[in-house]
Amino acid sequence: MSRPDLNALAALGNGEQRISLQAPTRTLTAPLERTPAELEALAHEAGERFADATAEEVLAWAGETFGSKLAVACSMAADTVLAHLASQVLPGVDVLFLNTGYHFQETYATRDALAAKMPITLVEILPKQTVEQQDAEHGEKLHDRDPALCCQLRKVEPLNTTLAGYQAWITGVRREDNALRANARLVEWDASHGVVKLNPLAAWTFDEVIEYAQNNAVPINPLLADGYPSIGCAPCTRRVAPGEDPRAGRWAGLNKTECGIHL
């Protein structure tokens, strides 16, 4: 099988800003109210039932089970395929984008391209402080001096606040990413956020994700074709050399491979 053309795909281009794009073809259903204990039990049961399921099967169940209380987390890299997959079962589904203020311009362009093409509701999550306000309180380039705190302020805390309004979230976590994600299940309990966590692409390879994007005209981040297999904030992301771990370009030179969202 030939490798998908990343360049061709790229040409497709704590507060929240909620923008409904391409009006949903149906109203999202309101789910049952569930306690944390009920959600946890549901996650464990579904984890066993869908251990070897396809991404489409997992998402179909999630759409029926959680309705409007289901959200897709999207970093606007290759995980844009999640928005496409989810929108097939839940047109108008909330797609969460953490706007840290430090993203590559290519990431913002991918966000705009995805929003223009997919029947989704883009929910742009903003930190409590702007970059300028954070600089005034903590000093400039906090990401260089204390990247853990920067991620906490600009990613973890805003997402925690937003996820409190949902029962389940969909992520682009894949087992091949790194050792910490090697045992990710398609459905699992996210104790740190108190919601069900779905990883429909857990068993997919990078090439399979890109092939899906190619076959379905899903825009992906053009940086993927420029040596960035994992894309985060611009100050903390570099190109990856051939043979390196896909996430070696994140927080390079530091003992850090995760922002904290998936820990």
C-alpha cells in the first residue's frame, strides 16, 4: 500500500467560544442523568464489550448512549479524523479545541478548514488568562522555565472545567504513540475527569489515520508532512528525525512527554 499524500491532504486545509458550523441535520438527544458511579460502571462494561470493536462501532454506541453529553477533543493534527467519524453518528457534535495562544499558524488554519467542511459545533476553550496576562504574572516564556505549570494553566485546567459539562469524551490517543499509551482501551474510565473516555483510534497506525483522511477528504495539519508527527504548542514542538519516537519532538530535552490531559 502506498503512503497517503500528506501534502495533498494539507491543502484541504476557560472561557469558551461556541460556533455552530454547518447546521446539524438532526437535534442531539439529551442523555440520561448518570452519577459518577454509574458512568464508571458503564465504562468498565463497555470496555470489555468493545475491546475488539471498530472505531465506527464504538462511536455508534457512544452517540446513542451519551447524545449531547458527548464531546470530541481535537488538537487539529491528524486527529481531525475523529471529528469526521463522530459527525457521521452525531451531526453537530461538540468538537473541543484548546486555544492555548501558542499554536502554529498551520494548526489554526486546520481548525478553520475542518470547521468549514464538517457538520460540527466547534467549542474553542480558552485559558483564564491571555498569554500577555500570564506573562505579567509569571514572567515571559513560562513554557521554557516551567512547562508543566504552563500546560496546567493553558490546557489542563481549562479542559477540566469544560469536561465537567459532559459524560464522555473522545480522544485521538493511539497505542503506538508511546509507552504510556500502549495499553489504551477503546472505552475506559477517566477517573481524573470523572467521565467515560473513548479512544476509537487506539489500535490504528499513523498511516491508517492518514489513509482515512485521504479517502474521506478530511483536512489535516500540513506540519505532519514537514517532520512533525506530533503537534503541540509552537514553542515546545520541534521536528522529529527519521527513526525517532513520534513524540520526541514534544518538550525535547526535558523529562516530559505529556501535557497532563491524559494522565
